[in-house]
Amino acid sequence: MKRACITVFFCIHAVAIGIGSIPSEGEVLAGFGPIAHMYLNATGQWQKWNLFAPDPLRTFSSYSVEIVSPSQQKRSIPITAESLPWYERTNILKIMRQVSNTNEEQMYLRAALLHSLCRRFKLPSGSTLTLVTTIVDVLDPDHPPSTNDDVSVSCNQA
């Protein structure tokens, strides 16, 4: 029985990774794609295969939230895989990657994310949050990292 369960799990996992790796234009993904992607996101296996592509990822991004309390005390909270609960890592870090784009439409999403963090951290009214994204070029470590901190919000009691 134990061997059968492990075999079934292995087959399901292999099929989900296979479906998650193929281009999304195919008809196969129409029925199984959403299920496979939901499983892959839940298990943290969302990495696409561009990791091994001829044009690998060039940058590494790190995220933090700077909080200034009403009494002007400052602190910074890193948003990393280590600082998040295991069941929230994938979703929150994927959201961070999306909202860290610097285009105008994403500014509203960044502000909404910061307002949600006011409630999550139970911050007092009047606290100010700033989302800081630091981008490092992996292929050119001598190039100074760029930092984006263009959105700040003030917490209001809801």
C-alpha cells in the first residue's frame, strides 16, 4: 500500500511538472493546466525552465518594507522566503515580483499591498510604510544595485 501511494504521488508530481513546463498555447493545458499550476504553486514548484535557458535570469531582487511609527521609530522588515510562513511564501513572493515593476499601473498595486500590510502587522494609525525593492545584476556584481522606493502609504485605522 505504501509503495502504491508513493508511486501515485510520483506520477502525479511528474505529470504536473511536465504540464507546467510546456508552452501554454497547447490544448493539453486547457483542461489540466489550471489544476497543475495550482498544485505547483501550492508546493512551491513554480519555477519556469528559463533557469536553464540560453538567456538565464540576470537579476536578483530583494524586498523589504520600511516602517516609520507615529513616534518616528524606524524599522525594516525583509520579505524573504525565510521571513514568511511556508504556506504564504509562493503567493506573496510572486505578488512582490509583479508589483516591483516600475510602471505606472503597478503603483496602485504597491499601495494596496502596503495598506494590507498595515492590517497584517496591526500597525497603529499614522504609521508610514515604504516598499523597497533592491535589484542586483547577477552577471555584473561590480555594478551597484538599484533601489526602488517610490510608494509610501500611511496607515489609517479601519
